[in-house]
Amino acid sequence: MAAGAPMGAGNSSRIYKGSGWKLLFPSWIIIGIFLLAPVLMMGVYSFLTKEFRGGVIWQFSLDAYDQFFFDRGLFGDEPPRLEWTYIGIFWRSIWQAGLATLACLLIGFPTAWFIATRDPKSRSTWLFLVTIPYWVNLLIRTVSMKFLIRDTGPLNEFLLSIGVIDAPLGLINTNFAVQLGLFYSYLPFMVLPIYAAVERYDFSLSEAAADLYAGRWTILRLVILPVVKPGIVAGCILVFVPSLGAFLAPDLLGGAKTFMIGSLIEEQFKGNAGNWPFGAAASMILLTIVMCVLLVYARNQNKVEAR
Amino acid sequence: MASSEIAVSVDQVVKRYGSVTALHGVSLDIRENEFFTLLGPSGCGKTTLLRAIAGFEDVTEGHIRLKGQDLIDQPPFKRPVNTVFQQYALFPHMSVTENVMFGLLRKSWSRQEAERRAQDVLELVQLSDFAKRKPGQLSGGQQQRVALARALAPRPEVLLLDEPLSALDLKLRQAVRMELKAIQRETGIAFIFVTHDQEEALTMSDRIAVMSAGHVQQVGSPREIYETPVNRFVADFIGETNLLDVQVLSVTGGVAQVLMPGNRNFKCPAAAVVNAGPGHLSVRPERISVCAEAAGDLSATVTGHTYLGTDIQLHVKLVDGEAMSVRLQNAETTLMPETGAVVGLSLEAGAARLLAD
């Protein structure tokens, strides 16, 4: 800790001394059974041989990763060429998830700002309103979205009836529909952390900046955004990560062209046609990408604090 | 006085929040190169007035002029005044230097010039060694200096200070007072300082405006405010005083003839607006001395003592039952009457003052 910094709780106070880790025993069990074990299993499965009816044969094999990255022709006897299909799906998924994150940020930040600047009594009402739709199952919400935006759905019928459009917009099965689905699914994950950060924001900082000749946009850019940045980053991670692996929105609202990682992985484990080691390998690759994003963020954060 | 000597002119400023009126037509002239203090209890409107000058609050009526130029329609970021905030409001994500440079860069100084200016100002507040630290790594007193440096850096026409010392502990507060005053002298700009601490106001200010309930009660030098208060509020708020109920017999040429409790006659200066009839006499406890019962202006019974270190406070009761306090120096030569003793109290000439309500 830097010299002169306020004493943090928990480093020297006798209140915090003692064997607190024993109390964590239940947590360790939960984390072990439901988090570490499945990831470990997936890692192991990705290096096994596939069984054609689904499932695995316990025999070490790199086939799953090989299939992901290399094309060896129809019969597997040609020299390996880089396989672009799955990399393309991954790239498209990252792009889609990024766009959804951006959309959530653009809508979520002003929303969070609005809520955090209401008087304290009405804030909880606004937060409640934001979270109400999330009491309904995600599947049902996504299907409802499909009914809303399909060519014969209320949105198109309304726009046709008031004469804004001559023909249905044809929204369904497009990237836009997937975007809409992702945006709608994960918006609160953006709003809530930003709200928490803005609520703690000291508005005299804005006054100080205005006093020092900063206009409104300058205040936003140089003071507000840097100060609430932890909330924004948390919101972006919370939206980006599940969007990347989402399969409901692309499956139900998108078409063949909007195939995403989530759907690819899901297919490998569905019915008898699947390929478990390949699904596991794709999951491991996805996990690696997410870990890299988080590590880069964590390292950045440390650098900022150490400065 | 020539108008060029006026830095800030507050002209009939009214501020209403819904049905509540925070400022009732306040008018003040703050001179250039002056340490001017707005003093009053919380809720008296002093902070509202400061924020109106800074531009954070709109005024309902009236004008605020800076060197003759009307500021009312200008947003805070266009006013050439800077503020030191009560909780400092330092930008937590910027270093000390970046904080100080913030205003300069917004005024389109070059980076190089801004850095040089920041160095100079940090030297002025003796913080050069801490330039690279973040505000979170500084003590309260150091943060206060950064806030001061940040506000001084763009060379404002007027510096506004909103209770900047209230977050510091007593020893530090006393040291910073003298420093602040020295910096004001060195920079030569007008400081408008808001505080509820009368000691702070008396020790630092060139002039003080005492405010209460949205009105300015009195404007004057610390000595004028303390020694010739215009009304009961000012006398009571500044320092300690005894307020005696007396009968005013006559007022001529600023001198009043009054009948004291115990029916002794007494002559004293009067605030201009006092008429004959019941009145209030303000007597500072340190301007009273104890003498033989018959020789005093007042006769009193001693009811107790309080030890204050440099002084001893004597609690006495007058014949009509009114309580008074008298301060005697804690010296070997001071004669200290016993509890229960009947003594005379003699008031120094000019020590007592007849006040309007």
C-alpha cells in the first residue's frame, strides 16, 4: 500500500484476524463441484476420441482441435489447410457480442445515469422496473421477441397500418434480430453496475470541472467517464461474456448466416449427431478467449492503480 | 470609492427555492485584493451566495458583477472565478500536477506552459514533492493545498473558498489560516471566504459580512464587528457577550444614558438606531473588572468559577437574577472572589454597547 493511503480494513485490525478461511469451506465445495470439476471434465473430454452415437471413447486424441483448425479434405488424407469455417463463426460471434455490448452501453449508461440522479426514494422503483422483465424465463422472452418482430407480428402490422412502410421490414432471421435479442437479454447487466458506480459519483467533481472552465462534454469525457469506469468495464464484461456464448437469441431470431459459437457448441451435444470432444474443444477455445480478455483487463487495472 | 476598486459587486440578490427564500436582496461590494469573509451560522445563506457568484446556482433576482461586468447569464465555466470546495473535490484519477493543470489546459494553455505554472503554484503551497501522487495518497491538509493550488493556477480574478478548513483538525487549521492569509497577500487577488467559525473569520479577514437568515447583518473589519456590533445577533454570534436588559433614558449624539439593573446610572455608546425605553446592553466578559461593591457600575453575587487555562471565568448573578459571565486573567496578582461573595463590577469605558434588537 502506498504511503499516506488511508488504512484499509482487514489488514491489521484484530477484528479481521483469525481463521476466516474455515468459514469458506462450503464455498470451496460449491466452487469445486459446480465450477472446477465441469471445466476439468470439459478439458479432458476435448482430448478424447468421439463416439458416433454421442459420448466419448476413453482414448487420447487431438482430433477435436485438429478438426477445429485444419481441413484435411473429405477423407482426411490431404495435406492440412487452415480451416476457416469455425474461426469464422468465432470471429462473427465476437463481433456480434461486441456490437451487443456497445448497444447496451449506449442505452445502458444514460439509463443508469438517469436512475442514479433521481431522488433516493424513486431510485428503487426505477431499478425495479428495469429488472421486471427478467422475472420471465429467457427462452419465453426470446420467443416473444420473435413474435413481436416477425413479418406478420404487431410491429410490422402497426407500421403498415399507419403507412410508414409498404412491406414488412423482414427483420426476422437477420443479424439485427440477433442483436436485438442479445441487447434485450443482457441490458440490465450493463445498467446495474454502472448505476452502482454513478450512485457513488461525487457531483462536486463535476462542479469543480465546470469551475475550471470545462464544458459539459469535457466534463463527461475527462471526469465522469474515468471516475465511473470500473462500473462501465464491469457492465461490458457482464454483457460481452454471456453474449459471446449465447445460443437462444441466434437460434430463435437469427438464421443460418447468424450462426454463433453458442449454437455450434450446443449442436455438438444435442441428440445422436453430436461430437462431444469437438464441442468440448470449442468450449475450451471460447474459455481461453474470455480468460485472455479478463487477464488483459486485470493487468491494465493493476497498472492504473500502481501508477 | 472608485468603481475600479470593486472586484465583485453583489446587487440586490434574491434566491428562492420554491417557497423558501435563502437570500433576501443581499447587496455587498468586495474590493480588489481583499480577504473578505461571509460569516454566519449554517443555513444563513452564505454558501448559497458563494455558489451564486461561482455560477452553480441561478439567482431569482438581482445582479452579480465582476469588475463591472454582469455575470448572471454566464455559466460557471465562463466565469473567471475559481473555487476551493469544502470537500476539495479533487479528481481522484489524476495526479496532483494533472489536477492543477486541469483548468489551464481547458483555457488552452500549452502543455509546457501549464506544467511550468503548475510547478510554480505547487511551490507556493509547498507541495512540489508530491506532484506525482494521486489525491488518495495525500493527507487531508495536503489535499486542501492541492485544491487551493488548482483554483489559483488559472489566475482567477477572484478566489472563492467554501469552508475549506472545516475538514482539518484544530492544530492544522490554525497553521493553515496564517498560510492562507499569506498566499492571499502574495497573489494579490480578492478571496471570498465562507465560514461559520468566527475565530477563523476574525483572524484572517480584512472585512467580514455577518449573515443570518438570508440577510447581511453587518459588514466591517474584524475590530468593528467585534467591538461595535450593530445588533444583538452580531454581538451574540461573534465572540462571547453578556446581554443585559436595561432602561434607556436618553440617546444624544450616539451616547446613551441608561439605568442598569440595580438602578445605577451608566453612560455608553449606542448603535445608531436605538430609542429610549427598554434596551439591550452588550458587555464583553473580558472588559469587566471586579471591584468593591459600592464602587461598581453593577452589584453582583458570585455563583461559581470555571477554569479555562489562560483565563478564569467567573459566574455571577445580578440583583434582578440575571446571570453574567466575567473573564479574569489567570495571573497571581488577580484577586479572585470566593463563591457567594457580593462584589461590584466595573465596565471599562466603551466596553459596553447599547444595541438594537
